Amino acid sequence: MMPPLRLWPALAAAALLLVAKYGSALLVPDQAGGISVLGGLVFAAIVLIWWLAFSRASWTERLAAVALVALAIAATRPFLHPSITNGMMGMMQFVLGTPIVLLGLVVWASTFGARRTLPPTARFASMAVTLLLAASGWLLFRTDGIDGSGAAQLAWRWTPTAEQRLLLARNATPEIVPVPAPVPPPSEPTANPPAPASLTQSHEPPPSLGDWSGFRGPHRDSVVTAPRLQTNWTDTSPTLLWRRQVGPGWSSFAVHANLLYTQEQLGEHEVVSCYEAATGKPLWTHRDTARFWESNGGAGPRATPAVHNGRVYTLGATGILNALDARTGSVIWSRNAASDTGAKLPGWGFAGSPLIHGDMVVAAASGRLAAYSLDTGNPRWSTTSGAGYASPHLATTAGITQILLINSAGLLSVSPDNGVQLWQHAWEGTPMLQPVLLPGGDILVTTGSISGGAGTRRLSVNRPTPDSWSVEERWTSSGLKPYFNDLVVNNGYAYGFDGGILSCIDLKDGQRKWKGGRYGHGQMLLLAAQDTLLVLSEEGEIALVSATPDAFREITRFRVLEGKTWNHPVLIGDVLFVRNGEEMAAFRLPQSGS
């Protein structure tokens, strides 16, 4: 008679798996995804070691179980939803599914396998069925991406996505959006194209809210200088002005003359949309037949439009660079930055927001820069190496105007006149964030890896002679490790996300002053006039946090959105614009009387 199986190691491992998955979500939600994945892999390793070395099963059963686990995973893979097949760089089924199949092995060992008198044919048949059922569970799901901690956002396979619900709603009650008027080629001068009826029929248009020219504001630093906001939201909370559904995408907003510009995905079309900022009313759309999708971040454009001198400049996730009439959406010119630079489509799509400088627009195509004439779109210059997701950044260092870009090789500086490299600082990684210009000329840079942020570094840049540059690392700090969440600087201190927790470091030496507040992988603005951070959490809440180095202090918070929120917020006066991949909204924030 066969000896009984030794089950307690496997049952203990299963208990640890549940603790890692559900306990981490309660105790350290900002790291729950990583801990859950790691816990699953550790569980899988323990179960394999137990089964092969300590289970007391016959060697025939031991080897058969390993073979059946592999066959069950392979047999179900062709029938999985594409979001599962492609999730986690194609590894989601193996990383998340293998522990589930091995959990099925533990279940089998505890039931059919424990019945040692069961005939061999029945034992192997029940083992095969149990493992196949465990692997087939993934056929019921799709993923809507991952959150900032790496946790998969699973949904039933048959339920519509937010984008599909939006398209169904618009098809049922279509909105009347003016079609852009055709524009002759740039070589044929023309008067301004006619504005949509919604812009011309109103005798008293809503007053202009002010300007926000593009990604993170006019200086790309997320700094708002006015007004002073009231911080007691218990008595006077933010007021909703409007809310509407929006297609997926991680674009933020550009705002000018009461017009709000963003990018979104609608089916097979990559869309530049213009809304009335005061009401959220759609005014015009420009559509390109292009769709970017990857399982982790989902569908849609990543970059934010730039508005300048009556035109809107946009970079789509597949590399389409458009110049559109800001009033009508008519195409002035269009290029493909990927083709012009030879850049390959990166895993998360092209994400660099266009930069306007002088008479040209500069695009970043996965770590490569390309400059074009604002008027005609004719190429001016381009760089030919690098990768990454950061946007070009205008800077003046040592009295010289230059364009900075953090790419896979480090921090690159080029002359805006011809794209010639001025200097470079090596720091390899997967960068996504903007450099920060400090008083006195120093620069803060960050980089990351596939697993998250790697740290923050302060550089001193000098020009000893007209023909030479020197770049010196002053310090590198692990106290602030932002991943895809930009940081801000206030009164000698930097504030940003260290993982999913806010952190403050001293700019003198990079030492951490405090760490606190769990907001997931959100974004923030600096309200410079009152030393306050306006944080938009990954879960869709806004919070006011003191931007002072003595301690972490959350002042108040308020929910504004539902769903995963990675998009940068915009604040113009007392009106806050927020969006994510499902909805967008505008709120009037209570102002301080002083």
C-alpha cells in the first residue's frame, strides 16, 4: 500500500500565498502588486520542491504532475483573452497562472490524491482534470491593465470595457460635433478657417479661464502661482462644474481661451478632442486611423497637446505628429515622428509631449528628438539614438539655451538651433520624467527600470570654456525614487512619489526628510503661494498636503474621479481639470479669503 501523502508543507504554502495576496492589499497597498506576484512565485517554488522531494507521491505521479501542469498552461494559452496573453510583457499567464495551477495540484493532493486506494487510471484522470480546470480559470477573465504597484486589474471577459461602453452610448445618442473644414496645403495661403457653429453663434461666450499651454504647464514644472485655496473642505468642498465620459488615454490637458484640448482613443481612431472648458461641451474632434494598445497601460495616446498661436500640436502613441487649427481642428500639417527619426514603437507607446520653442515644435520619439517648422512641418533636425518616454524640456544653463531630454543613456542636452549635442550625463535606465531646473543652474534628474524608480540625482552643469562643458554629480538619493510620477521643488526641497508614498528630500544632500501618505502612483501640482501640494491620487482623490520639510501633513482630501488615474491635473485660477482613462471633470475649488 502506498504511504499517505505529506500534505502539511503544501497547505502551509497555500496559507502563505493567501496572506501575501490579501494581507499586502490591506497593509501595504502601494506594494501589493509586487508582493502578490513575488508571493505567488515563492509559493510555486515551494510547491514544486514539496511535490518532487517531500510529498511521498510515487515518482510516476511526481513527473506526471509536472508534465500535466505544463500541458494545462500550454493548452489554454491559445484561448486566453489577448490582454492576458500580452499582459506583463507576455508573462502574465506564467507569472500569475502557474501558482494557480499548482494550487490546483495541492487541492488534488488533498482530495483525490489523498485516497491512496484509488486506481491509477482514476488518479491520473482526476489529476489531469483538476489541473486543466485550474488553468482554464483564466479563460474567464481579461485585464484592464495593471495599477502602479503592478497588480493586474481583472474583469470578467464578457463584460464591456469602459471604452466599449462609451462607444455604445455615443452610438445610441450621437453627439453633434462639427467636422473640421479642409485646409489647403501650407504653400497656399488662406484666411483663418471658419469656426464651428458652437463657437460663433453665442453672443456672450463664457469668459476665458486662463491658459495652460501644455504638459505640466508653461514651464513643464507643475507649479501654480495663484490663487490661494481654502484648505478646510469640510465646510466648503470643491464644486463640480461638469463631468463627462472620455475615451482611454493618459494625455492631460492644454487650455486656451476657454478651449480645452486632450487626446483619447475611440475604437480604431486616435482622437484629438476640443471641449468648452467652462461646460465640458464637445466642440470638435480630429481623428487619425490609428490605435495603440498594450496590456499593461491599455489603449490610447499618452502625450499631452501643446497650444500655441492659434494651433494645437499633438503627438499620438504611434508617432503621428499633427498641427491643427485650434478653433476648428482642421489639419495644417501632419508628420510621423517615428518615421522621421527611425525610432521603433516602444512598449508603452510614444509618450513625449511636444515642446514649442521659437518657430519650431520639438517632439520626442522614444528618446530621440525631432524638430519641425511650426508653419509648414518641414523637418529642421533630429537625433538618432536613445529610448525612453520623457518629453523634451527647455532650459537655460550657463547662459546657453538648450533642450534637455532624459533618455535610456542619461540626460542629453542639444542646441535648439541644429540639434547638435552640447553635453550628456550617463545614467542608464528607463526614464519617463522631466528634469527639474534648480535656482543657480543645477538640474535634478531621475531614471527607472522595469520594476520602478531608481532614485534622484543632482547635477552641476558648467561651461568652463566656450567649447567645453562639465557635468558633475553632486549626489544621488534613494530617498525619492519616482517611477512615472513627476516631482516638484519648493524652497530647497523636492517632493514626489517614492513608490506609492509621498517623500520629501533636502536638495542640499538628498537626505530624506519625511515619507508618508499613500496615494498610489498619482500626480501632483505645487501651489507655490501657500507651500502646498495638490495631489491627485491613483484612485481618483485630490488631497492637499503641506509642502514643508518638517513632517508629512495631509490637510484635506476629496474624491473627484473613479478608476485608475495616472493623468496630470491642471489648475487654472480656482478651476481644477482632471481626467483618467474613463472620465474627465472640472471642479471649482474654494478660494481663501486672504
